[in-house]
Amino acid sequence: MQSLTEQSPLGTYIEHVKKGELAYQVTDDGKAVFYPRAVAPVTGGTLEWRVSKGLGTVYSTTAMYFKGEAPLNVALIDMDEGFRLMSRVEDIDAIEVKIGLRVKFRAHPGDDKQAPYPVFTPAEGSK
Amino acid sequence: MSGLTRGSVAVVGAAESDLGLVAPNTSPLDLMAQGTMRALDDAGLKLSDVDGLFVAASQTRMGPMVLAEYLRIKPRYFDGTIIGGSSFMTHVAHAQVAIEHGLCEVAVIAYGSTQRSVSRAAASPREYNYYESPYRPILPISAYAMAAARHMHQYGTTREQLAEVAVAARQWALLNPKAWEKEPLTIEQVLNARMVSYPFTVRDCCLVVDGGGAIVLTSADRAKSLKKKPAYVLGVGEAISHNSISSMPDLTVTAASESGPQAYKMAGIKPSDVDMLSLYDAFTITPILFLEDLGFCPKGEGGRFVQGGAIAPGGKLPVNTSGGGLSYCHPGMYGLLVMIEAIRQVRGECGARQVPDCNIALAHGNGGVLSSQCTVIFGSEAAL
């Protein structure tokens, strides 16, 4: 098991996002795990890091209405490798993001208060 | 739950604190204490009779300690399990364990909130989560909105069907003098209200008000000698399935599909034996999901089930006769009040909204983002 005095699961994950990569973990029997953990769920075993190909499908979605702002999307994305994460689909009106839409990962740079984080855009050729 | 005995304990006192908007500087503890004394009075018991204390609240982390200090009581048994709005159903199950084993005899379950007075953001601050917070989800609303969107996608559920839930709740609320909302509501008004998180308008969302209350449980033997007709605990069930919405395996299936069968098995009943339902209606999608997961209609049929006033006064199944979290009261963790209505229905105390011959009432609590699901089935003496 990785020493938590040297590096945290989230720290490793953010290092990948900074390089423009969406990382996830797999268990001994090859099952995808997200969010990153120090211990494998269910088995309690070890985890290995992988980098996703970055393609996924919108599992569910909502458009949020904040005062004085354009509607903002939040969605749950099922990645082709078999894990799900919360994210936002950009470059498309929030209300036009539909369940089943194919999407592609992009790293959002964050800012001085927020570490970089994954967002998505409609994948080429998707409806 | 297996290991517990049907009807071994009963609710003997139940009361709300003051509800709605309380005076400035009222504390959640003031409301808990007020609810506790009203519930004890309802039972014909005194504060000195209380030897078990169960507390959950969002504005104080160490509930049993703070309420025991406030009331200057020294409970033999206490529990502060907090799993959101269903915490109090869990407290009933845990109180039953404690009473059956002689760890306490008179248990008080209490709750209080001043979220309307101090604001929701102050009453229920969200924990930062790197994997969710950057996307600014309006929690818990957006999580439930995504469950609704998924249900609409998979099963053809419509916004009009969601709105039926809010309209039914309002019709019941108009029969409840304690309800916050006093004006009628139409499907069109729900659909045309301010959009918050699609498909939810503000009328698909529960109220944000102050409130609290308490219930008192004791053994079935002791219950017989007290003031009111006992509401026996026939069955309990509890289940947790996830914490964050990204980790919920299927957004259209809740762990009520586990807690419900546990409670039915213990009670020795089936859904068709239930006379009324009190279902945690944080949002219009939740009663639809719970009607399915608790076995009142097949999976996916909940939207069609509630159509045409089916759960409104005069409909085929009485649901949320108080007016629910949507129109009666929602102080943030509404599960205690969900049970109080079911208890009153079994006692026959509901006046204009009383369900005739109500001998079995099911109260279902929900917590977090569809995360914790707990079911309690109450029965009158006739149901024993």
C-alpha cells in the first residue's frame, strides 16, 4: 500500500489532471474504481492507476439556474472503462446536454483557489 | 429487521414544536425541548421518566449531549446516529433494540431546526468534495433532479406527473391547520414556477422552514397504562447505499427496496395491508421512487401511478396526508414529522384529513441524496 505520508490518492489524481489526463484505479481483478482511494473497495486489496481514453456517455444531467448567470450544467458521466464521475459538459447549452450524449474529457485549469479538474465536451460525431 | 419483535414497543407520545418561522434567536434546542415536553405531556409522562435519548440535527453535532444538558437529564441510553432525514426512523429501530434489551424504558427521539431563520446555507453547510464541489451542484436539489431526469428517460415519466405529487400534497395541506402553505396549487403553477435545477421548479422542492418535535417510545406493556392509544411499532427496516450521488449505482432504484421488505417481513404484512403512507417528499420524484421501491406499483410506473389525483384527498391511496415536506413543513431533516403524521393517523387524530379505519400506517424516511432509506410500520391495537 502506498504511504500516505508521501502521496495521497487525490494528490496523484490531480497530478494527472495537470498533465491533461483523467486517471482512475483498477482492482486486482481489473474492476474500475472511482473516486481514487487508498484501499480497494469490497476486497480491501491494492489498487493500480490507469489513464482513461477520455470517452464517456452522459448517464444523467441537470441544468442549474443561478441568479444573473446562464444555466450551468452538471452531469454524471459513465466512462467507457466502467467508472462514473460527476462533471460538467461545456461548449454546449446546459439544457441541451441529454442523457446518452457521447462526451470527451478535457482538463479545466482551475484557478488559484481550485485545483484543475475534469470537464467534458460533446465528442466529435455525437448528436 | 430480523432479531426484533413485532409490536414489542409503541409510540405513546408525539408532538411538533412550533413550526414555520420562529422568533429571532430561538435555537434548535429550544424547539427540541419544547417538542419533548409536548410529546411527554401527550403520553402522560414526566421528564424524569425519560431514560433513553435519541437526537439528530444539522445545527448541532453532538445531539444527545446538548439536549441532555439543556434538559438536565441523565439518560441511561443515548444515540446520535445521523444519516440525514431518515435518522429518526433509525432511532426508532435502535430504541426498540434498547427497550427490548432493558437498556432503557422510556425513549425520547427529538429534533429541531431553525433553517428558515438562519438560512439553509448556515443550517446545513456542505462539506467540500473535490470530486463534486467544482461543478457547483445545488445540493441536494441537483442530485434529486438527476434522479428525476433518469427516471423520465428510462420510464417516460413526465414533468406533469411530478407536478401531480406537489398538487396532491397541497390539497392535503389545505386540510391541515398546521401546514405552512394555505393556498391551492395547480399543475400549471408547478410547471411555470421558477426553474431551479431541471426538471425541478421551486414547487417541485420541499419547503425551507423552522420546526422540530419529538416522539416517546416505551414497551408495549407500559404503553397500555398511558394516556393515549399506543401506535405499536410493527416493523422497521434500514439501509444505506451510498453517500454522494456519483456513487449511487442506479439513480432510479433506492435502498427503500431493502428497508421496505425488512419492515414488511418483521410486521408480517404486505403493501396491500397498508392503510396510509407517509413518504419523505423532499422533491416530487421521491414519493414516486418510494411507491415503486416499497411495492405499491412496479418499477417505472410511479409517475403513472400518481396521475389523476391518485394520492390526493379522495384518491385511491392516501399519501402524505399532512401536506408533506412540499406543503406542510420541512425543517431540513423531516423524517421525525413524517412519522408523527403516520402515528396520528393510526391514533385517529387527524380530523378533516383522517383516513377512515387507519390501522396500519407506513412511514418512510430518506436521507442525504437518496442515500439512507429507513421504513417504520405503525399499527393500532386492532393491527396487533
